[in-house]
Amino acid sequence: MARKFTIILTLFAAGLFAWGVPLARLFGALQPLIVALSIMVAAVFVRLNRGMPTLEWKTLDPEKRKDLTTSIVSVNVEYGWIIGINAIALLGLITLSVVGVTEASHWPAVFRRIASGTIGGAIALCIARVAYVVWRDIDIVRLQKRLIDGSAANDAIEQQLVIAEQKVKEFKAANLRRMPIDKPKIWGE
């Protein structure tokens, strides 16, 4: 579903830019676009540097632990793709800025529209991919929460079982005996 949404968003933005945004106007926005994409790449590099969370792995359910580590590896692969997509977009924007507005204004109208649409589509794709990975990160944090809460609940249950066993031993060590229980007497007897 997310993949289809990304494709639709990218194609819509590309069509919108090709139809409504002249290439000459985009030259004024190239520098801020390059900065924005660079910030996205830097954010992805920072996130990529975090790696696996530090948890007490032995106390976690093996299946849930496997789901968590698989999800983390999968999202790290997504980070690689985002860096690649952003690098291609940055390369295109930098190349276009080197070409310059005067040179690009001599291109045929079809090429100017294609260039404008490509820029719009690339920016939309970069934003959609970063948004997707943020969503995936939130999913991973939720999975970590369930694992940690489950582990804490299991620890609490184990502590209560130990306390209960200790109390039973104390009762047995006290050598308690049943006392005969007399039937209740009616008043006045």
C-alpha cells in the first residue's frame, strides 16, 4: 500500500511540476532544495548510525526478538535506498544549477518540462521515502515497547512466584496444624 501511494504521489508531483512550474522558476529554488535534501541525507545517516537497540536479549521472547531484529535490518536497507535516491536527486539538482538558467532557457520546451517534472517527482519521492521510514521507525519503537513491557511483566510474575513459594515454605516451616472446628453454638445453650 505504501509503495502504491509513493508511486502515485511521485507521478502526481512530476506531472504537476511538468505542467505548472516553469524550469526558469525552479532555478531560484535549487539552492534551498539542495539544502533540504542534504539535511534529509544527514538525518538518515544519523539514524543509520544508531543500529540495534541495547536490550537484555536473553529475557525476550525469541519470536518477537526475531521480528524486531528483522524489522531493524529491513529499515536499515530502506535507509540505504533513501541515501541513494537523495544522492541521485542531489546530483541532478547540482548539475542543473551548474548548467544555469540562461543555458537551460535555450532548451526545447519539451525538455524544460521534462526537467521540471523530474525535479518535482524526485523531490516528492525523497519526501515520501523519508516519511515512510519515519513511519517504520515508529513501528519498531512500538515493537520494542511491547517487548520491554512483556519482559517486565514476566519479571514481575517471576518475582511474585518466588515470593509465593517462599511464603508457602514459611507456612510449612511453622508446622501449622489444623484445629478441630466445633459447630457453632446457639445463644443460651
